[in-house]
Amino acid sequence: MRQMVKQMGFVFNVDLCFGCMACEIACRNENQTDSTVRWRKVSRLTDDTFLSVSCNHCNSPECFRVCPENAFTKRGDGIVQINSDLCTGCGLCIEACPYGAPQYDPVTQKASKCQMCYPRQDRGLPPACVESCSTEALTFVDLNTFCDKKIVGSIPGFPDTRLTNPSIAFYPATERKRYFLK
Amino acid sequence: MDLVESTFFVPDYLHDLLVASEKGLKGICAELASILSLPVIITDPLFNHLAAAQLVNNVEINYIDNQQEEIIGEKPLVVNCQFTSNGVPINGICSAILLDGRLRGYLFIQIGEDAAEKIARIYSIIAYASSLCTLELRKRLELKQERQQFKEAFIYDLLYGNMKQKNEIISYGNIWGWDFTQSHTIIVFSLIDFDYYSEDQKHIDSLFYLIERVLIESNLKPIAMKKRGEIVVIYQLLGEEMETNESVIKEFIQRVKIQAEIMDRNNRMATGIGRESSNPEELYKSYQEAKVAYEVGLLLNIHTPFFNGLGLERILYKHDLQDVKEYYDHTLGKLEKHDQVHGGELMHTLEFYAANQYDITKTADALFLHRNTLRYRFKKVEEILDKKLDDMNVRLNITAAFKIKQLRKI
């Protein structure tokens, strides 16, 4: 039977992330990727804010559009998957993605990307990156039903979302009331 | 009758109405008309008849007395309204049918002369019938949502090319009476500046209902789904020639637009149309194209943007941002800098020149300038850019650079 249409997506709270990189390490550990392949990347936005980004499983994925082998599919739950059997490693998806999600794997000589840990999700578990986030800065929800007036579609430092309509939402940085002395 | 008995007494006509509600809106309509001995009409929010009883002639609803905001309160008000029956205006009363605080239809009773007087006397039975209609509409809606879930999963797979077998698509489509042996195209509808956390989601729901209605009126079985802020329609094309199909699609969109404006005066609907596909496996391409046409249409103010009708824009829109910025700077950067330093209008003049197909007379008319003034300015542009404006390749580069600017890439 066909499953109900969902759009699973990440929600990132800028205030809660302190750049520990646990999500990035958990992703690498779960998927056993090569040391040069970063499906999830944590980068510094400003002096005290960070951004953790992986594939955003876009509504209009560019990788899906440009792939000459039709190796990409979008599952009913919104996860964009790559079929490595069809991938020839041409690199078009790597160039097209505004978020740098597909990565070239030198071992397999093909493109690979975050698959939102769908085997874990099928077992009822959250993606490894979400589970590893100790401050709950990174969560994941069904964006078709999730509703919170505080969230925004993009934050400064995040690439233009107009083209691909990514499945990520943000709690933007708020003005801090307390500072820790360094 | 003692006090307890009179307190809990349920009149026969209420019981009859409740029993009649088993037969749906038609049952409620017929029973209410028989109790009141007056014609009754139940419509959707667009005044399309859902059920009617005891009508002598065709009835058109002209206006409802109160503003919509007053009708849609916590408790539906019963207000005056006016119909036209066989060209003759007739007074009536109307009650809104609300479901979860949203307008789902109207209950009209044709009364005649003394409408205001009668409202007070039959108010409570109309409110009761209106509540029964709400229950019936809720039942319908739940059933429809249940069915829609399966349809949506199928349409979703079509839109993302997850179904690779043509025969499988055709046989699945047959379940709902959709003929995928015919050509189809994708039409995307959305609201400009859609805000998920405002009332916009309700507007999308109403628009979805309206689109389904217009498709049914066009004798087409609606293949449509809502996807967050957009409505995707897989439109069946019956003609073979592209021009005929385009005019049919334009007419369909125009009808939706007119109806949407009736429903909501501040309607912000925009649309995009992909290319025709005779192979249902490749409908996902048409969907991607429709979304590009939608975005480009918004940027260039095209009312009904067909992907087929987009020229250079469709390449520039998707092209790498850094690359197009460099191209723009390389082509017009010097001129832009000159204008900034000297406060000139050379960029503006050149833009008009390009928009008027490099025709000096047309540009002079458009800018209210003398042709010689224009010639002087173009000479200056040629000096700054160090290029000849009558060279075809230079013109092509300038046109492309202005298109990049229009597409807000800069």
C-alpha cells in the first residue's frame, strides 16, 4: 500500500547550537563515510553562532532535476534518495545543489548524500544527527503539519531558498540576555 | 404536559429533519422546504447549488445583505438576501453553513415580501437545519480526505517520477477514472508571498476546492493535490495542436482566476504551466518546468507563463549565480559604474533601447526624448563599453545582461 504523503524536514535552532560537531561525527559514524565525505557540515556563522546543514530534501530538488541518469527519487515521506547503482559519478548534482549536499565519494567514485537515516526512521528511530544533538538544536518534524509562528524559512548565511524550496526551518538567533566570560 | 416533559419535549418537525438528514443535503433541503412550505436552496460558498427543493424557476443569488464577517460569527446569523427568479427579484433569508469556523456554504430560503418579519419566527429552525448541514458537510469532507490520501500518494509519485512503468501508471489511474493514455500537462497554482503561518493555508484550501469545481465543470476528472503552499493540477489535454491546448489552458486559468476573485477580493493567485507530456512516466519533468514557469512568471510579470513560451530566461534562471553575476559585470559593469559616478541615465536609456528591439524611434517615443539626444547617449555608451551597439552579438549580450537583472539575480 502507498504511504501517506509527508515532508520530513530538519528544524535548526540557532541559539541552541554551540558548534560541538556531535551531529557531524554521528552522521559519519552511522553511515561509515570516507573521511573526505561530509554529508553534514557544521560551519561558523558569526562569532558565537553556528549552522549545521546536510541535504535539505528539497521540495524542488536541483539534484533530481539535473541528474541525466534519473538516479534521484523523492520518497512519499519527502526524503530525497540517490540510487548509487544508477549514479555514474558525473558530478552534475554536486555542482547544481546550492547547499553542497551531494558529495563525491573517492572510494566508490560516485556521488552520495544524506538519506535522512531512513533505515533508522523505518525502525522508528530519529536520524543519527538528531539523536546525537545534546542541546536539541537539531530536530526533525513533518513540515506538512508542523506549525510554530517563531520559525522562519531562512537565516542570514543560508543560501537562497527560492530555487529549491528546502525542507528546513529555523529558529533564528535572538538577542542574548546573558554572556559567559571567556 | 408537566414541567419536565415540556422542558425535554422535542417537536416532531425537528425529529423529521434529523431523520431526513440521513439522506444527505437533499434530504435536509426537501424536509425543511416541506415544513416551511417555502423553496429552499443549499449552495457552496461560490453559490453553486448543492441541493434545492420546491423551486419553481431557476434562481440566481444576487447579494447577501450583511458583510461576510458578520455572517461568520461563532453562531451563524440569519440575514436578509435577494435572489432573481426568472428575472424577478425576490427577497429571501440566508444562513451561513460553518465548519470549524470556516464558511462551507449557505442555506437560502425564498420568502417573498415580508422577509424581515418572518426571520424572527423561523430563525431557530433555520439555525437547526444549518447545523445539520454542517454535520453532513463534515461527513463528506472526512470521506473526501480519506479518498484524497490515496490519490495524493499516487499523484506525488507521478510528480517525482517514482513510478517507472507506464502500464502501472495507466492501470492505477483507471481506479479513479483518469486516462493516462492521453497527453497531460502540469499546472502549478500558488499564492504570491505565501505565508504558511497566516490565513493563507485556508485560502489554498478554498482555491483547491474552486479548481476542482472548475475542472468538473469543464467535464474533466480532477487530478489535483495540495502541497504545502501550492496546488498541482495534472491537466488532461484533449486537443492535438499545441496552440489549441494553450488557449484551452488559458481559458481554464482565467475561469479559476475570476472565481477566485469573487471568493476573495485580495486574491494573490499566480500560476505556471509545464510542457505537454504524452508519456505519464515523464510528467515529473513537466512539474519541474511548471515551477520554473511560475517563478519566472512572477519575476517578469507574465500573467499565464508557459514554460514553452520562456526563452533565454529559463536558462538564465537556473544558471549558476556567480557565473551570471560575472557575465553581467563583464557586459554592463563599466556602464553601471559610470552612471553611479556621474549620476547619468545611460543604463536606463540602454535598457529601454533593448526593450524596444534596438529601434531608435520607438525608444525615443517611449522615453519622450529627441532621437538626436538618444544618438548622443548611445555614442557615449559605445565609448564607455568600447563596443559597437549595431553589432548583433553585442546586442545579444546586452539583452541577456538585462534579462539577468530582471530575474533579480543581481
